[in-house]
Amino acid sequence: MVGNEEGAHKIIADLFQALNDTGFTVPAQGATYWNGEAMRGGDYNDLDETPKAVASTNATLVRNAVHLAKLLKQQYPGTQDLRECCRTPLPGSSSRPICAGRTRRGARRTVRR
């Protein structure tokens, strides 16, 4: 794409909304863009090396995408039975999850409003 930062944000927002509307899941910080050095022309493909800030942002994007993919692989599609869902620990969790309306020991929780 060609343009400034606002143009990049607009294109990313439109793309992510379209993906969301059709059932895709997008990870946090799921896009990066580069609009060059201030007041200079140039193309990202013409750079001799990737700037550190760009490389760091791209690495974060990849880590977030891989993390989300692992979570979705284990937990998607969600179970229809919430009782079964409560018995399934979340990835990386060392303890049983807390079921809605119950404490870890199984006693009912009182919700005051």
C-alpha cells in the first residue's frame, strides 16, 4: 500500500473487520506496516537491512499469531456443554479452571448486586 500512517490504519481496520465478519480470528497486533523514514522516499524492499523497531514489531506479531493458533487448536470449536468446558484446563494452566457460579471447591458462589 502507498500512503501515510492513517492510510495504513484505515486499510488494516477495513481488512480486519471483513475477516471478523466472515469468522476469522485475528491475533493481537495482527498487522504491521512500514511507511518509511520521515521526509524520505524509499521502498521497504530496497532496504539493506530491516530496522530494529520493524523487526521487533514483526517478531511480536509472529509470537502473538503462533500463541493464538495454539489456543484455537486446543479450544476451538468450543464445547456446547459448559460443564465439560469447566473440566478442561486452559493451556499452560496447572490447576482446574473455575466454573461459572462455582468456586474451586465446588461450593456455590453468592453474587450480591
